Amino acid sequence: MKEIDPKSQAGKKVLQQEVAAASVTGVRRAWNDDSIAKGLNPTKLANILAAANQGDIYDYLTLAEEMEEREPHYGSVLRTRKLAIEGLDRHVEPADDSEIGQTIADDINNLVQAAEFDDLISALVDGLGKGFAASEVMWEGFKPTRYVWRDPRYFRFADDDAYTLRLCNEDGTAGPHLPAYKFVVHQPKLKAGVPIRGGLARMAALSYMCKTYALTDWMAFCEVFGMPIRVGKYGNGASEADKAVLKRAVANIGTDAAAIIPESMQVEFITAANSTGGESLFENLANWLDKQISKAVLGQTMTADDGSSNAQSQVHNEVRIDLLKADAKQMAATINQQLIKPYIDFNYGVQEVYPRFVLYVPEAEDIAGLVDGLAKLIPLGLKVPQNFVRDKLGIPDPQDDEELLVAASPQGMGATQFNQAAPPSAQTALSKALNNEQDRLHDIDDDDDLDGFINVTEQSIKALVSQLQAATSFDEMLSMLNDAELNSSDITDALALSGIKAFADGVK
């Protein structure tokens, strides 16, 4: 692009004026009725692609435009890929944690979240089919206010550089350089090589032409399918006039179901018995060609053409996610380099590090697997931040005045509910808790602080556990603890608390 000084009067004027505006006549016509797809055949298609390889891209771009309009399947899958990019969430990552870094990031976030920014994304995704796309940026001062899609036929590549885009002259030749900061030009890197050979339209062009032939023959077949073959017979002495009369009669029978012929002539109707299966031949061919187009555009056929199970489509959908990630990364790189960096330079000066605009592609999460894994790993000591789990599950942080969901408490349950809820039974949990307390006492050295520990005998514990196992409710266990023949309120309280803790921790 031709560099300009945006701070100068001439630079400001260039930024604010339309450079590639459409006109009534000339190469940048507002209304264009050129057609290349009409009468497309192998020779014509080969010539169009060969010309594009040499830099004459007008006919190829016209064909690419018509393919989207004429072929429903190609237009549909290409639109699917385009809309997948347009529907992504936009994020801005600050360059650093400084105050100016955050200020610039907030400004850029306002820029990319504006409704006008949708026009820029919509214009640039057009490059997927054609190999490149250009959007003219309309500035007010040093802020972009509009993004205008420009017909790719308004441009062509330089004669000495297959990567540099230029405006067309009135005669269609390569014109001047594009003014810097006036255009955002996106060249999707779908394959290595020059941009014009990387568009999806080029890959799908052959299938499009073959499907056009298949549909034409299919319609002709449908017109006569099921109709018997009409054969007229005339004698050896029939004149040319007689033959003409018979030919008209055979034709009229097919359209009017009525005809007259001399008595000496005959018309026979022969059923086309050998045409069985012909009705599915063209359909199968058209479907096969659709699958080739789906592979070219979406990278798979499972979700676009085949009636598949959910599990199958999820596997194949991963391929589409890979394509989407690549498309989003390339699109963001184009916008960062050609729009956001100049905007920051104009308004904040040149920065050492710039914020990064990102099109966020969400990952498919196996929620059930995540929850199951956490349920198994957290009891083993894995420390997991709540924010991580909330983000994965899409659960927002609770507000102070919100009512929260909590686990059911064993207090207040009936005997039956309590016994069913305890995992395992509360009696077994209590028994293990009491044994754990005894084991801890045995492990304590004489010099250790015994504050908070109660010395009990193994015999007294076994006696108490034996009584508690007969309990049918939590209240009944507490009553047994209070009536226990240990003559110690301390041990009663300690055992009750240990039981509650064991139940809450799910001791097994």
C-alpha cells in the first residue's frame, strides 16, 4: 500500500474520501449484469482458470459470484462457513496491566463491539470463496465510522506481484497502489501459493459445472420418464409427404394424445422396460457432487449431507472446528495489522506492545466427564479453583442477595430417610470415626500436645459402638450417647461431633 502521512492535510483528506466508489460506467459499475456461468463447459472453465493464473481475474470472480447465487448447495455450505466466523465472540486482550494499556484495550473493545464492525467482518469473509476480499474504511478524524464492501472485480493484482492488490484502471489493467490505512484486505491462506488460486470457488468450480450438466440431463429425463416410445411404421411405397404426416402424428400423440394417419400406416407404443433405475442415476450423481463441494468448503460431509447419528456428527464436527479456528486466527491477524494498529498509532502513538483482537472459538466441553472426573479426583486431594469449574459449566458467581442451592442436611430427616442418605450407613461411619480417633491416640507420642484428646479404652469404644448400631435415627444416636455409661460429657460431645464429621465427609 502507498504510505501517506495521516497527520497532514492531504493525508486526512485521503482517509475521509471514498477511493473505490462505484460509478455508472467503467470497470467499477454499480450494476453489473455480466454472466460467465451461462453456457459453462469444460473448455470455457479451463480458459477462465488459466486466465486467472495469468492475472486476468475478472471472469473468474464473476463465475465465483454466480456460483454462490445459482447453486444452492455451494451457496449454503459457503454461507455456513462464513456465518461461523461472523457469529464468534470478539475479545480484546490488553498489551499489559498498565493504566494506558487498559485504556487502549477498552477503546479497542468499544471499536470492535460497535454495530458497524459487523460490516467489516461480513465483507472480509467474502474472501473465503474468491481468494481475497477488500473493505474500504471511512474515517472521521482518526476514528473509523464505516466499512464498505468493495466488489473484488474493482481490483486486480499487480503485473509484477501476484500478492499485491491494486485498483483497476478504466480499461481493466492494474492501476495505482491502494492508499495506506484506507483498505482492509483479507487474503485467507487456505493453501500455499498466490491468493487468487486459494479461493474455495476454484476448488468447487468443476463440481459445479458437472452438477449443472447433471441437472440439465435430469430435467430432460424427467420430461419423458415413464412415457412409452412411439414408433410409426410406413410401407415401402410411402412418399416423403406420407412420412411427414406420420412424423407429425407420432409427435402429436405425445403432446395432444390425438393424431390421424392413413390406414396403411401404423403407430406402436413400446414400454421402456430397460430404463429401470434411471430415475436414481441423476440423483445419485447430484448427491455425490454435493458431497465433494461439502468436503471442499466444510472439510466433511457428515453434518451437511449424511443422515448421521449424534456421535458421528460430533466426531466430524471437530474438523470444522479446526477450520473455524484457522479462519478466525487469520481474520483477527488481518484486522490487528491493518486496522487496529493504525488506529492506535493515530490516537495513542506508536506502542512497543499492542493489544490483541481475538475472535474466540469456544471449545466443546464434555460436562458429564468433567463432573465425574472432579468427583473422583477432589477427594484424592486435587485442588480445583471454583472459578475454573464455574467457567467450564457456565455458572455465574453468586450475588450476595441470591438464594443458593445447598446440599440437604441429615438433621430433621426421619429414620428411613437418614438410613437411605448415609453413604455408607451412619452407624458404620460412626464406628470408623471412633476407631480413627482411637488410632490417633495410639500414634501420639508422650511429648505431643494432648489438648483436645480424650483417653478411652478399646473396650469402652466397642461397647458404645455396639449400642449405637441398634439406632434407627440420628436423634436416637444422640440420646444413646447422652445415656452412655462413660460418665464423661466430654467424650459424649467428642463422639457426637466425630460422627457428624464422618457422615459429612462420607467416610467409607
